Amino acid sequence: MKKSIFYHAGCPVCVSAEHDIINLVGEENVEIVHFGEDKSRIEEAEKAGVKSVPALVTPTGNVLHINFGASMEDVKA
């Protein structure tokens, strides 16, 4: 099974959502991408349709925006 990808910027809202996502789907089923640690993945997230973080991209390509933390423009700044 292809993994979901959880993108976030490291803010408290994002970290809380990360813990919840891992508890819901299992750590083995989700790749965590922290833009503060890997800005090279921002373009990939935008191409996938991520408009704000935290966001989860499912294996089928659906983007689930979770509890608005920051826009992608804020992340790139």
C-alpha cells in the first residue's frame, strides 16, 4: 500500500495534528514531511494541491487540509 504524506510546518497546531494522524493511520502508513527540516519538498506539496498546512495527501491523491495552521505562502517566507 502506498503511504499517505502528512505535510506540516512545525507549529503547535501541526505537531498536534501529526500525533493524531499517526495514532489514526499508524506510523508505518504515513510519511511525515516537516517543511522546517526539508524546504525542498514545498514544490512537491504544492503540485499535489496543498494550499495550507497541516495537510494530508492520501494515496489516491486527495488533499485533506486539517485545522488551518499556515498558508503555503507563509511556509515559503
